[in-house]
Amino acid sequence: MMHVLVALADAAPKLTAPEVPVGGGISPQGIILDAVVFILGVLILGGLLVYIGKRIFAAEKD
């Protein structure tokens, strides 16, 4: 477990402060960071939508 945390700590600066490529395009680190943020956003917002939908449309039977 400690090796995973050390590897993550070593990779963090590369993901949070990507270097600009010579050609001026988007760096691979920037693409990875954007993809991770997008996936987390979809999961969080999707989960919130499902939760609200269940609360609204789940009819209680009395």
C-alpha cells in the first residue's frame, strides 16, 4: 500500500502542473487530467440525478 501512495505522490506534480509541448498543443498530462475531472463529474452528477429521481418518482404506498 505504501508503494502505491509513493507512486501517486511522485505522479501528482506531473498531473497538476503539465508541461507545455513544443508544438503548443495540449499536453498528455492535460488530457489525462481533463478526462479524470470529466469522469468524476459525470459520476457525481449522475449519482445526484439518480438520487433525486428516486426521491421524486418513488411513490410511497400507504
